[in-house]
Amino acid sequence: MPALWSTSYGQVLLLKLAVLAGVAGTGLYNWKRVQPALGTEGATDRLARSATIELGIGLVVVIVTAVL
């Protein structure tokens, strides 16, 4: 466990897990807030904005994974 904080590999792994939690949080937001609102006014824009954010965070996950 101490290697997670003391090595560069462990620190990058923790960063990846934190960013991955951001993807999961955005997905949860889409599932609980955006999906039920589909069909109402403005829901399409809300979905597009949220999906763009989720994809951006996913790209950061891929970049951090490449560092590993």
C-alpha cells in the first residue's frame, strides 16, 4: 500500500482511478438525470453536453493509461 503514494507508478494509478471515478459519476448523472428527461424541451442539448464531458474525461483516462 505505501507504494501507491511513494512511487510514480502508484501516483499515476491513483490519478487514473480518480479520473475514472469522474467518468462513472458523469455516467450516473446521465442515467439518473438526463435519461428520464429525454423527450422534454432542452433534453437533447443537455444530453449532448453531458456526453461531450463524459467523452472528454474518458480521453483523459486513455492519456493517463498511456503514461502507465
